[in-house]
Amino acid sequence: MDKKTQINFWYVIIALLGVLFVQNLYKQYTKIEPIPYSRFQTLLDQDKIAEIAVTHDYIYGKLRETGADGVKEFVTTRVEPELADKLDKHNVIYTGVVQSTWIRDLLSWLLPMAVFIAIWLYAIRRMGGGVSGGLMSIGKSRAKVFVEKEIKVTFADVAGVDEAKEELIEIVNFLKDTEGYSRLGGRAPKGILLIGPPGTGKTLLARAVAGEAGVPFFSISGSEFVEMFVGVGAARVRDLFEQARQVAPAIIFIDELDSLGRARGAYGLGGHDEKEQTLNQLLAELDGFDPKSGVVLLAATNRPEILDPALLRAGRFDRQVLVDRPDKIGREQILAVHLKKVKLDLDVKPEQVAALTPGFTGADLANLINEAALLATRRKAVSVTMEDFNNAIERIIAGLEKRNRLLNPQERRVVAFHELGHAMVALALPGTDEVHKVSIIPRGVGALGYTIQRPTEDRFLMTRTELEHKMAVLLGGRAAEQVVFSEISTGAADDLARATDIARAMVLRYGMSEALGNVTYDRERSTFLEPGIPMSQTRDYSEQTAHVVDAAVRALIDQAFKHAVTILQLNRALLDRTAEELLKTETLNHPQIEALKRAIITELTLMPFSRVHRS
């Protein structure tokens, strides 16, 4: 007889004994007959009671002879003697009743216990355990597990990142055929790190990999590993990989890896030991798990510059996939995916919208389509038109219109000439972005007017002349104020900052200063979170060189400003006439801008900067 059968046999024996015991108690209890107190008085007067046992509320007794009903023992409830005597005189059948207090007694025990249990559960929940976990589950992984049926995303839903998809198709093939994939001795990467700016679709790509492979998908944020107690994060890392191994093949996806994998020793105050132990455990897991087990680790970050070098070495995150902002073709593909859900007018073409949105990520494009649909809904249209998309782009780039922000007449004139200064310099110089719209309607937080320029194509390189023209356009607003009012205002603060950044980059990073030569004194270390903004760093050149740098930067700014002033002086009459029109209409659209472009004088502006300034 095996052990399981022996256990079941003893369960049966214990159950039978229990039934016999209950039946015996029942029989003993049924021998005692409850009788009214008046009946007890009568039996007592007739000398039929042999013995009794008296308690505070009850009287238990035995009869001298068994009654006709076969009962010899009885029980009755006591009644006050004076009341009993009076009732006997009137031949009343009476019995005593004891008030039941068992509910009150039970609540007196249960209510305090319930209060203490509630306080305990609240404290545990505040400590991070929750009702379902408690202190025993504090080291358990908090990853959300999605099975095959729950993931509806495939590579067909991801557009604009063809290169990244090609890299990840290999992971899908590995998960579908682990044995066949390694037949030539190769192995799949242990870890794949998706790097890119926010909103480019890193998380969507990871879900698409799981959807294509049809395997369980463990999704967790890097911040969920880090707790106040040292060792908790490491325990959660161990538990996460253990869960994934049990259901392999599977995908582990850690979003925002930088919150977990920051370089050791770079935390500042607090959290040093806990974060280091968590990172060390992740490194150990990446070294320890067998690539043939079918577990693949995907991670995403937009701050790769702060990750620990040990995390990025080969054998851990073997492959780094850049998920960058899409180009024009990529934007067209993304728009084609999102536009399927919107009722469009016939004049809307994805290629037109893509041309108007350089630098937009996938999330930006999805938001743009939603804004355009809301604008069309607000005006009770039957479909979304191209005008809705133009208005939505302006709303995203420049902010909401502030028509209730009233400017005095002098301020409106200054804003009108300032914005026309930008537009006319941009129209006069070759290689600048196309001017799309000029407006003196306040938008956003501090913009009293705006000039929208949109590039006709995606650019990745710029020449020195193009950078000089870009600075001239930025300084065109202040140049117009100087030419017309012989006075300058605070409205050019942002223009000056951007022009100065370009000039410093030309001198320090691009080697475009004749005084300094082809030498770089500053390395650009911009991040995905702040594109184009260099990180602060110590100066590694002499004080004498710093004077030369300052002089070269100022020379470039002054040269660009003089160039803008020259253009506006040559076109002063056109500037005054167009400004009056702008003050009346508040906006110059494409037809008016094209007419302005045809009327502007550009002969001298085509010369190099040095020739213009010598003349």
C-alpha cells in the first residue's frame, strides 16, 4: 500500500470516529427533555423528582421513574418563587426564558480583533506588501505577465523604424525555433537594448516582438525594482528571471532601464547600496542564464550615457538597437497606420502631413492626428481637412492662441515688424527653411507673435554659410526693430540665445573659426531627453584661448546682425507696406508670403557675408 493510500485510509477512519462521537453526543442530549417550570412544580409536589442540579439559570434533574415517553432526565429554566406561587394559584402554565447574550459576547471578542487586523493590513499595504502579498511577498517580482492571446500588437502595427524591426526579427525567429536557430553554432543575443528619444516606439517594438513570437511577455519598469530596503530589488530580479525560466520561451522587458542600471557610484546621497545590489544581481542573471533556455531580455532607455559600462558589454546586452526619430518616409508610414481610424477629407495626403512635421516622433504624430480630429469635431465638420492638420501643427509647436491677451498699439507695431524681420530675411537668403506663416496673434506662454518655418526636406549636415544664414534669420527680428524704431526691445531674448548657441558651436565644436582653426574645444554630449543642448562640462583650454573664443563668437553674431540689417534696409518700403497689412489681417498665409518673396530684393544678399559688409 503506497503512502498516499495510507493517508486516505486514516482520513476515512478519523471521519467515521468523528461521526460516531457526534451521534453519541446527540443521543445523550436528546435524553434530556426541556419542560416548563410549572410542570417542574407539579412533579415536585407529586414527589416524582429523585434529584436535581441547580445553576444560576437552569435546573437539571432526574425522575424517580421513567415517564410514558421514555424520558427520565429533564431540564427547566428557573423562575422567581414569588411569581411561581401566584401563577400556580391561577393554574397558569409557565416557563422561564433566559435572554440570549451569545451575539453580544461574540462581538465583544470579534470587534477588537477586526480592528487590530484592519490596522495590521493597512500597515502592511503602506509598506508595499498589499493584501494579497504581505511581508512575505516583498521580494516577489511585480512584472505584469501577458500571454499570447493578450498581445494584439505585431510588426504590422509598428511603422517608421524598419531598421530596428529587421534587427528584432532575428529574436522572433529564435523564440519560434530555438533548436533550429542554433544549428550552426550561433546563439541569440542575451540582451537587446532599445535606445532612442522618448515617443519613438521602443515599448511598442518590444510588445510587437512578443506578439509575433507568441510567447509570454514579462513587462516591468526599472523603478519597480528599487525599494527602501537593501536587497529587495535584487530579490525581485532573481524572482523575475526564475518566473521567466519556468514558462520559457519568454520575453522579459524592462522599461526605463536607466533607473535601475545607472553607473555605480553615481547616485549622490541615499540609495547607493540598494541600487548597486540590484544592478549587481541583474548583471549576475545576465551572465548566468543559458541563451538556449529561450529567455530573451529586452530593455529600453532614452539615457544611455548614464548606464553602467558593465551592463553594456558584450555577453550582457549584446545588441543595441537605435530607435530614432523617423525620416519623411517613416513619418508617412506612421501616419498611414494612425490615419486609418480617422475620417479624412479628400485633400489630406500623408506625404503632405509628413513634409510639415520634421522631427516629430511616432507619439507626436499620433497626438497630431488626435488634435486635428478634435479641431474638426469642434467646428462640427463631417471630415478632417488639411486645414485642421495645419492648425493642429501650429497648436503643438507654438501653443494655444491667446486672443484675449490685449497688446497696446505700439507693442503690436513692434511685434509686427519683429516677425516680418524674421520672415523677410529668411525669404531673401538661400538655403533657409521655407516660411509657412507669419502671425501677431499671441500664442503659448510668452510668444506675442510667431513666424513658422518648415524645412522642405530632412537635413543631416549644414554648411558654414547655411549656419550663418540661420543666425541672420534669428536676428532678423531685432534688426527690424533697429531699422524701423532705432530702438531694441526684450522680444529677441530667445532669438539671441539660439543664435549664440549656433555661433559657439561653430567656434568650439565645428572648427569654423579662422582665428582658432580646425580644432575642437568642446565635445557635444547632448542627450535624447534634451536634443541639441550640450551638457555642461569643465573648460579644458587656456584663458587666452577663451578670449579668442569670445571674440570669434561675437564676430559671428555681429556679422549675422549686420547682414540682416542690410537686407531690411534694402527692402524698407516693402517692410513698411507689409507690416501695415499684417497689422490689419494679423496673419500672413501662403499666398501673401509668396507675393512677398517675389517682391523682395535679393541681389546683394546672394554675396558672401564679407563682401556685403565691406560695401
